[in-house]
Amino acid sequence: MAGVIAPTPAKPSLAERAGAFLLEQVAAQTLRWRMWAPVAFGGGCAVYFALKTEPAAWPLLLGAMIAVGLWLCARRLALGRVWTLPLLMLACFALGVAVAKLRTDAVTAPIAPAMAEPTVVEGWVIDVDSPGSAGPRVVIAPVRIRGLTPEQTPVRLRATVRGEAPAPGEAVRLFAILNPPPAPASPGAYDFGRNAFFQSLGGVAFSLGETRAAYLAPPPWRVRAAMAVNGMRFDLARRIVARLGARTGGIAAAMTTGQEAWLDPEDVDVMRDSGLAHILSISGLHMAVVGGFAFFLIRLLVAAWPWLALRVSGKKVAAVAGLLAVGTYLVVSGAPPPAERAAITASIAFLAILLDRQAITMHALAVAAFVVLLLQPEAIVTPGFQMSFAATAALVALVEAWPRRPKEISAPLPILIVQRAGTWLGAAILASLVAGAATGPFAMQHFNRTAMYGLAANLASAPVSDFLIMPMLALGALLEPLGLGAPFLWLAGQGIALMLAIGEWTAGLPGAVRTVASAPDIALPISFLGVLFCCLWRGPLRWLGLPLAAAVMLWPRAPTPDVWIGDGGTNASWVQAGQTVVMRDEVRQFAVDVWSRRRGVAPVQRPAEGWTCTRFSCAPEAPAAGPLAMWWGQKPPTPEQVDALCRAAPVVSVRAALTALPASCKGRLVLDGVDYKRGGAVELWRDEPASASRWRAVWSADVRGDRPWSRPG
């Protein structure tokens, strides 16, 4: 009998194989879906801050309650993940919008109006702020401001003073110009006013005379406590500077206490151009080094005492020590928002150890992000939060993907040393590459500059900062009040000098810094989602996030504006032959620099010949010299002066308000004080080059919207 030949099974089709692969990839995310909840929550926070008008609270709270209720009902009914997961994301998104609104309402405080005349400010010095181009700056809790009622008086002011800055705890009296926190330097630029709003900083003052002592009633206990803590920080910073000198001591004081009063601007520029500026700001790196140093030191001491090691868990005792170190460092640093976020993240890692969980995982990072956004939803629009969590997520994803090599048995010590050194060097290079790639889109969009040799500078300085500078500063700061910190601070100073030498060499290389124009606003959220997809998705499909992560780099840039006029009409710039030409030298220079970097144009040059300028105005003598005539005097120009301006250029900017225009201004774009008071800074594009009368304007106020932080008192 002949044998029966079984038919060959048909091979699955390409569509079937692709479907099976996709199902396998989705199944691999079983324990990863919940980590997208903080992403949805942050998306809700971001949508709230992107609104142009302030929404009412009750619709947002009602929507959040409905979304959470739907999710809970779905879980109660034991519906599948295909239902519960989208409802969870919707609930987190709605909660993010509602929490951001509640946070805004909770911190709302008076914002100072722009006062026409100087006024008298009396109050308590809370802290010494970083110095500005005009001199030292302090944070004041005002008690009285002439011309404002108690209900109109801001909770905090930042004041630029003359001479030496008063110490925290002093009662001062200033004769000063008072204004609300500055609006964005150009449409879409960094909004200092929004950041100040969430820190209860309701105004900025510029002192016109010497700081005088004031005689005030004792302040509330919260103010006294803040002054006591900041006074301790300021005294410690002065001790460190006295030990190490102004240059290295200024950097050491900034890294230890957050006090930047002694920082040399040239050193800050060097650190920025070399990619090392993040070391100056107390954030995740500092908290990780200080907390990790305390953790490993205590664990080593417990292990070195056999009697204690047999009776307690050295790992948990060390975790408690790490928590205490992070909390202490947070107080000593003055608890700026980046340090608070870093402390929350580090504390969750140590709490995971106390709960017998793995400390460094993507789940722990997701919990940290959720807690930070719950407490500070405004962090979602800050560069510090975006860069910190993007870099940390990328590094945790690298740890998850790092191959585990089997341990060698009886390998000779020299071979072990070479292997471990090679592994450490490779890990350090890869970690720097991954962190730099994750933070690159945010650095390009927010700061418009890329340190081309930042990887080399960070690789060279990381061992110095992580294993010498930060531990020695921690020990020196701890022992300095007892007079025992000198040797540790000296070692830290040597490390800082070496770090500065690395930064100077790197910043001096050809092409060390490249300016990159900002992409449209939509590109940054796309890049953020791309980075998160690469980090959170498990499996080969994660690389689908790379094109999204590169959105800021690849997105086409909008045409450069023909003219920029700063807030208040006090200065202006335009692009000519690929360079930024600025009307007035050293006036609102920071705003000019911000605008030119955002638009990716070459460094600033001054107007060439062919201009007629007076004390209060400047106008081109021929159309080729420039498109703008400007009057920056506070008093309105005469009709004859306005007529001369209109005859000189197609765009006329007048700082004061105008009541009437001469016939020569017909067909000209004339902007006056009324326009600047409503709109702030403006960018102008000439719609039709053949016609001098058609211009398209984008105002800062229109991009900013009508929000609580954009409404002066």
C-alpha cells in the first residue's frame, strides 16, 4: 500500500506575518502602558498653558470628574484593556488641564502696574538674586509701595540696586522705577512673566539711588523663616568665596548654595559655549551626586561595622541618609524649582529602596514625573523639566537595554582592570551621546545654540565634577560652619579650576558654538513625544520615534522678519545682508540677542553711514540704509518731527502716543505708544516687496494670549 504524503502547510502571507509581529510588539507593552499616564497628564497641562484665553474652572473640573468616572466604571465592569486604557489616558489628560487651572488660581497674586513716575518701595530683603547687566539684584517682600494700595502690592519684587547688594533679612527703602515682570522679548520667546507669576514675583524695580535702611514692623513668620534660611545660605556662600577667591569661589558658591552673586559673566559664557553650563544650575545632576555620595558612604560605613551590619539593613539605612542629604541640599540651595523637581525624583528612588523595589526604573521615573507635575504643572513648559526628564528617560532606557555580561571566574586582576575601564569608558561615552541626543531638541528650540564639542567637554569634566568637586563641596559646606571645611573646599577649588580650563579650551575651538533658529511651536511637542516613544516603547518599533524626535531639527523655518521692534518701542533691529542691524547700542541688549538667536541670524552690527540721528531719534537718509525710522523719546515728537520720520522710511516707530498724523504718513506703517502698550514687541514682514505700504505684524501679546500672568495690575 502506497504511503500517504501529507500536504505541505501553506506559508503565512506577508500580511499575516506583519499582523503577528504587531500583535507580539503590542503584547510586549503589557507592563508599559501605565507609564503613558504621566505623558497624558503632562499633555493636559501643556494644553492649558497653550490656551490664548483663561478658561473657567468649573467646566474643567466637571470634565475631569466625568473622565475619571468613566474610567472607574470601565474598571468596575471589568471591561478589557481596549476600553480601560484609552479612558485612563483621557482621565489623566483631563486631570492635567484641571490641575493646571487650580494651580494658577492658587498662586494668583497682584502684579505691579507700569508706573509713569518713580516711586518709593519699602520691604524686607528675602534673597540675593543673580546679578544683571545693570548691577546686583535682590528679591524683596514689599511692605509699602507709594501709589499702590495693600491689595495692589505684589508679594515679591526683584529689584536692581546700586552698590553692594543688601544681605537677606535687611529692611530697605528704595527710590525706584517699578514695572510688571517683562513680557517676551519677541513673539513666542521665553516668557519670564509666566515664570515669575508662579513664583509670586509680581514686579521688577530699578533703583535710582542708594539703598537706605527702613524701619518696619516685624514681618510674618513665613518671611522671617525664608530670610533666616537665605541668610544662612548667603553667609555660607560668602565663606566659600573667601576661602577660594572670587573666580573658583563664585562657581563653588553657585553649585553649593545657588547664590550666583559672585559668578563672573565671562566664566558663565565659557561654560555655556563649552556645554558645561548645566553644572552651574542646581538640578538633577547635583541631587544625584549628593544623594548618591551620602548613600554609598553610609552603606560603606555600615558594612565596615560587622555588629551593625548584622542587625540593620545597610541599604535601607543608606537610603534614609540619602533622603536626608537630598532634603538638606534642597534647603541649602534655596529650593529653586529645578532643585525641587530633582529632589522629588531622587526621593522617589530612595523610597523605592525602602519599599524593597528597584530604585532606577522607568516606572519610578513615571511616578516622579507624575508627582512633579501634580505639584508644579507649570513645569511642563519650562526647559529645565523637559530636558531633565527627557535625558533621564533616555538614560533609564539605555540601562534597560544594556547587555548583562556574565561575571568572569578567576580572571587576572590586570585583565579585569582593563575590561572594567573599557566598559566604564564605553558606558560614559554612550550615556553622554544618549543624553545629549535626548536634550538636543530642547536646547535648539529654547536656547538656539548648540555647543558642538559639548560631548568632549562633558566626558572630560564628568569625573572631576562627580567624584571630586561635588563630594568635596558637600563635605566642605557641611564642615565650614565649624571652621573645618578648608581642605575639602581647597580640593573642590582645584577641581573647579581644572573644569574651567577644560571649558576654556573647548569653547576656544573653531566653530564651538552654532546658532540654530527656533522651529515653529508645534515641532517641540512632536519631538518630545518622539523622544518618549523611543524610551517607553519596548521592542524594535521604538525606532519609529526617531523621525518625530528630530522634528525640531528637520522642520522648515519660517522666513526671517524684516523688522523687529522691542517692547515699548525703545529699540529695534532688522536684517540686512544676513546680519542683524540694531538701532541703538547697548539698549535692551538682552532682548536684541534673544530675537537674533531665535531667528538664527548672524551677530549684531551697528547702523552704517547714511543715518541722521539725534538724542531721541534716528532715521535713514536713503531707502537702502534701512526700512525703519524711530523716535524713542518719552515725550511725543512735534508734527514736524513726525513728518520727517514718515518721509524717511516705510515703517515709523514712536515710543510715545500720537494724537494726529501728517499727510506724509499716508501709506506708511506708523506704530506708537498705544500699540506697544497693547501688543508689546512686534515682528514685521513685508508682504509685497514692490509695495512699501503692506506689512504683516505679529505681536507678543497676541501670541501670549490674555492670561493671568499677562495682565499688569
